[in-house]
Amino acid sequence: MARITMREAISKALWEEMERDPSVFILGEEVGVWGGSYAVTKGFFDHFGPERVKDTPIAESAIIGAAIGAALTGLRPVAELMTINFAFSAFDHIVNQAAKLHHMFAGQMKVPMVIRTVSGGGRQLGATHSQTPDAIFAHFPGLKVVAPGTPEDAKGLLKSAIRIDDPVLFIESATLYQVRGEVPEDEQLIPIGKSKIQRPGKDVTVVTYSKMLETSIKAADLLAKEGIEVEIVDLRTLRPLDMEPVIDSFKKTNRAVIVEEGWKSYGVGAEIASRIYEEAFDFIDAPIQRVAQKEVPLPYNQALEQLALPQVEDVIRAIREVL
Amino acid sequence: MAQTVNMPKLGFDMAEGTLVRWVAKEGDQVSKGVVLAEIETDKATVEVESTYDGVLLRQLVPQGTIVPVNDPIAVIGEAGEEIKIGAADQVKEQSPVGIGLKEENIPVILPEPGQALELPAAPISQEKPHASPLARSMAADLGIDLRLVHGTGPGGRITKKDIVSFQPMQPVSRLGKTPSTPAKPSFAAPRTFIHETRTVPLPKLRAAIGRRMTEAKQQAPHFYVTHDYDIGALVDRRKEVNSLLAEEDKLSVNDFIVRAVALTLLDYPNLNASLDIQKSSVIFHGGINVGVAVAVENGLLTIVSRDTDQKPIFQISAELKGMVKRAREGKVRSEDIEGSTFTVSNLGMFDVDQFVAIINPPEAAILAIGSARQVPVVVNNQIQIGTRMKATLSVDHRISDGAEGARFLQSLAKYIEEPLRLLLSV
């Protein structure tokens, strides 16, 4: 197995799918000649040509609207939104059209499209370009929301996302593109909607995803030196949410900490905690803790930005709280 | 170390009681179960029995005193134990036998006349205990009264750890209903029967057993076949083998039976099957996993020997022992109790002739084993003493029939009555 970066893993998934299926094409801002604002589609334009790697105007609703139209006519568009913050400009298309067309018209139409986008803060991009509004999109039935935390998962999940007939919001993390991980050389499809134990342990269950998987693993490494064994469940998909590994793990440890990069209020942690209360009440031995971003528009100042984002120490503190 | 005896709570609405008469005098030797005093509530006069062995060092309240529930009424300790009293004036400084109270030993403050006692921590608090949901469900399963458990979690919360480390205390007092005079001291061990009608939620395990057994009896038409086995040879072989084995490795009669059942099932796939009603199909299980019913607190569990037909008896025995231990300690693992394809239930240790068992769904059959006993038997027209054991097979008639059940029991005899086969084959 090769150790490649998240960026390479995503790029490979796209490349392989475009080679495999001529109906797959890419559209977005600067995805073509420039090679993508995060260089994920570098080289695609030269290889696949302008027909299949389309640069668009800076108009997110146009990008998503065009992708929906293409999907309805039988193509498999992969639309790139430079960041998830810009998805708000295309919000109606995403949640009112893409997510609902199949269901409103008796299944006559399919919308096999992927929206690749980038979530998360920590790069001093300011409050409007640094948000983690993943939970908002996961609120809508009809839309699948995937957010991998490892290169292997990113590759396998993106390939699945391109192949299924439902619209998928595929959320990448800007600060994970350089992270390396083992990725099998051969083709592996990872099913959407399956959570995964990324680290086994017996003392406490940490539920997390995307960038916060990395943060949680660092916290678990430090606690392991004290003999505290943290089990980490990576959600990987926010909708449909697979609670089975979470509940199984919780029934074993009886304690849970949920770590997310977005704000705590009405967030992923709120959902997971509620599910645990609903499905495993008799196994709760301590109040469930949530680690999340401070409830402020993310500051630009580097020190303040880092203070507002969930850090390794915050995860450790929360784990100690439940033990 | 001196112990205090408190005013018992004799009904859920009792707040106080009148100590109408002291039965035991200061200085009397008392043992558990001995009547110390008579208490009158608004409903009845009852006896308070000692929950400790020792000498009644001190009657803390005079006869006729109204005492709130859980307030101390007496001190029991060792003869000659030093006692020093704080507010000594109200009570005699020295007891008739000349013993004093040692202050640190007696966690009570003696009352001013007519004043309620300042309470030491009562053994049973009447407040709703502060416990985690897990601690609550564990306590319910184990039949532990949470009011007796000391919480060590944040804010005194009772957590899993506290339940696991909980050691049951003696009940505070035993209550008899007799308003008897004279009270006859009873030297019997404290009874566990509580003379008080109570409604207690079913422990989870109990409720689960109820559901499954109801399902089995309502849905699976059972029929029963009984066979009488000559287990003289098995008893002898077992004795021989066990004389060579370390204590912890010794084989039980049940180990032989479990192995015998597994080998017999190889020829009776119908009895190692389950019904799929939706598909109107029979599922023939590819593995033979023999379940063994184990009595645990508040019910029973079926532990599972996996691929029993492929394992030597010593391995079967060792695995079952481990699972029984975990089951009894409440540490059973899910793999210990899941996936059985046929169950053996053995009440042999309780001196039963025979019994019939309810099928453990979704299995097709269960074998109920009685005690091995010496009985007169007829051999070659002569009456001799033989060792016999009865086993009754319960079978789901939707999957199999009486003739097959009977043949199974006959085939089983080949192993049970020629037990070397069980030791030889792997």
C-alpha cells in the first residue's frame, strides 16, 4: 500500500472514475486550466479536455443548477464549490432541487451528482470563508453528506459517491489535504453510510469525523500514555447516519465525547448525543460531552482563531470529564 | 467496633415509631435475629431484631419515646468496649455492667429530652438515589437497592464502578409481625422473607426470559420424549479420568453430555435447525453450537459451546467453565450467550428425577437432564443396583416428529452409555 496524501487520494478517485465512465465530468471555478484552487484537478484539463473539465463563471447557483440539469439528462457531474461557504449561494439548488427532485416526481428522475467542497477553518481566511456548516446540509433528507477523515476513506467514498444515483455533498477539509495515509493500490469502494471504528479502546467512546478525527487521534495517543484507552468512531457519512458502531461502542464504554469542528448549538454532537440517549439510555454512566467550535464568528487573528477551534487539549479535557 | 441499630421503616409511609418496650437489657449478649425491642407504629406493634452479634451496650432511648425513622435506638458492640459519652447527663454515664462508650466508635449524638436526634448517616437513605442510568439498570438487574450504594462519582453520583464494587450489607433490621409478649428470642439465621407486600419491577433478565419463553410456548408446538440412560459406565470413566486431572480441570457429567449431544446431532440436522416462518423454510445450521442453561441471579442464561462436535471434551469443559464463571459474575460477553443451535438444561444437581424444558427459540429442541441415581434394575431376569439418568427431549413439532426425537435419544445412548467414545474422538 502506498502512503499518499488526501489530495492525491481524491484526485486519483476522480481520475479513475473519469477513465472508467465517460459520463462523469467536472465543473467548477478554476478546476480546468488552473487545476483547482486546492490543485485536486491538476492535469485533468490536459488529459480529459475542456468538454469534461469545465471552468465556470464565479456563480455557485449556476454551477449547481447546471450540474442538476446534466444529472437529470443522464450525465454524472462532479461539481466543485471552492468552499462550503459559497454553497449558501447555491443553497436553494442544493436542498430544494437536487435533494428533492427524485422524491417529488415519483422517482421518475434521478440526480446522480456529486458536489465536492471544502469545509473548516484554521487557515486565517476570515469568518465568512472558514465555517463548518456540515450539519446544516445533513439536515435535509434526499441529500447524502459525506465527510471523510483519511485518504483511504476519501478515495473509496468519493468513488462510491460518483457511482450512486443520489446527490452527494462530499465535504473535504482544507487542513487535511497534506495528510498522508495508507491507500490500497487496487480499486476499493467504501459504502456511503457506514461509520467506522478508527481506533479500538475500552474506556471512552469518541465520536468524530473529518478533520477532528486527526485531532481526536492525537488526544487518544496522549491519553494512551496514561493507560486510558480511547475508542474512536469515525462517522464518515453524516447522512445517512450509521449509529450502529457508535451504540455498540458506547454500550461497551458507557461514556462518550463527541468532537466536531462546527458550532455546538444544533450541531452534529447534539444529534449523536440525542441518539445515544434514545438508543442506549440504560448504558449511560456519565453525561455525554461535546467538543466544538466556540460560538463566535471565527476570528481572523491567528491566536484567536486557534482558541476558537477545538484543539487536542479540549478533547483531552472532555474525556477526563466523562471518565 | 460498636454498631448502632436504627428505628426501622416498617412501611413506605412510616415517619416515626414509638419504642414501647425494651426486650433486651443493656449488657445482654445478643446475636443476629434476637429481638431487641418492640416498636409501635400507627398500624401495628412489631419487633426489632438485632442485625449484629455482640453485647447490647446502650439503649439510646427510654421506653415510650417516639423516634423518627432511621434514628439510632441502640448500640451493640463488644463486652467491655470503652464508651465515653458526650452529653452524658441525660443517659446514665455507666451501663449496669460498667461499660462506657468510646466517642469515636459511636457515631451518634445523644438527644436533649424531647428533641429529635441529630442523625448520623443512616444506612438506608430515604432520598431518591443519585445514580447514572447505567448504574440504575445494573442495580435493577442485580437486585441491588441503590439506597445502600455509596456513590463516588461527581457530586456523589452512583456509577457503574460503585455497583461493581458494591458489597451487600446486612439488612438494617428484620421485622416480625407478631405483637408478642413475651417475645421469644430466635437464634435462627436472619430470614430473607420480608413480611410486607411490595411491588418490585421485574429485573431486565427476568422480563427477557419471560418474553422468550412465552414466545416459545405460544408459537412452538412442543412434544416431549423421555429416555432412561444407564450412566454407570460414564460415572466410572469420569471418576477415573478426574483422578488424573487437576482440580480445576475435572470434567462434569454435563461436559460428557454436551459432547455426546453434539456428536449425536451430526446425524440429526433436523434438531440442529431453526424455522424461518416468513419464508416457510427450515434453516439447517452449519455449525453445532450447544447451549448450556446456567442459573444466575434473577434468572438463567444460556452459555454457548461453539463447534462442540469438533472439540475434545477437555476443551469443551474448560470453555464452559470460563463462561459459567463470567455468567455468574455478571461479566458475560455477548459471544458467550449468542448463537446456540441446541440447548442442554441440567437440573441433575438438584436431585430431580426428570423435568421438561421449554425450547429456547429459535432452536428446534432442548434436552432436559435429571439426576443420576441408583435404582433397582432388571438385568438378565435379576434385580440389580444400576445407575440411571433420565433425559427428556422437547422438540418443536413444526420441524420434527416424535419418531425422530425418540431415535435421537436412542442414538445419544451410544455415547452416554459407551463414554469412551466421548474421550477418544475429536
